[in-house]
Amino acid sequence: MVLGRDYISKKFSAAVVHIIVSGRNEEESGGTGFLCADYPDQIITAAHVLNSRTVKAIWSRSGEEILLTGGGVKIGDSGLDLAALECHMPAGIEPIRVEWNRDAVVLGAGLTLFGYPKIALHLPSLYSQRLNCIRLRRNIRLRGSRSLFPAPHTRVAAEDHF
């Protein structure tokens, strides 16, 4: 049984969040993150969204604010543009499971991307796009089994890098 892109969008789009951050001059910008099944109560995002910035708010697709638990920002290895924020996962959301097998993605494989792109004169909205993988990056090193960060629920200071 193949369920397709519509099924993926309906099942997992609620796990995609909009992160509002401010920089040194208090200018606001946004990024995209997702609630991850592999790291319960954590939002995974790109490290460049959080580097040298303060998280002002995190909004779910339904417009509910997701509160952080104070566990700090966890930044992945310098070769990975990944970070995590601790939060309480809202009820009724199906978190996204990450495929950790490097061989699972091959050239030409279909990918579904979610995001909150910045579009002039528009309020942030969740968009999804179906793409094909055109380049593979094989130098990603995972720690232990599926570990990009310390074990779930391990607290790391906001500026610690590992």
C-alpha cells in the first residue's frame, strides 16, 4: 500500500514548527524546526537558525505557542548544521521519525521538504515541496546508534558545542 505525499503532509505537518529568533540588534527572523520521535520533547532545527540568536517564540502550525523547558540549545558537530531545543511536545502531534540509515537515500530518491520560507508581504505559512535527491553527502558521522546530540534529556549549556 502506497500512501503518497498527501498522507505524509497530513500526518506530519503538525510536527513542523516556526521558530522566531532575534539577533544582536534585536532584529527578528524565523526558521523551521520539527518535533522528533527519536529525541522526545525536542525540536530539531538547523544550527544556523540558532547561532548567536535568542529564541523569542516557537509556533505550531495551528498557531499555538510551544514553550521551551529551559534545557538550553544543543548544537551538533561542526560538520552538521543541526541543533535541538528542549520543549514539551503538544498532545496529539505525530513527531517525525528520522531515517538514520545512510544507504536509505539514493540519488534520484523522492524527498518531501517542509518549511516556513520568508515571502515578502505574506505572513509565515507552512509549505511543502516534493524534490528529488541530486547530491549525497557521505561524510556525516553519527555517534553511537543514531546520536547527533547527547542522549535525550541530557542538559547542555546554551553555548556548548560538541
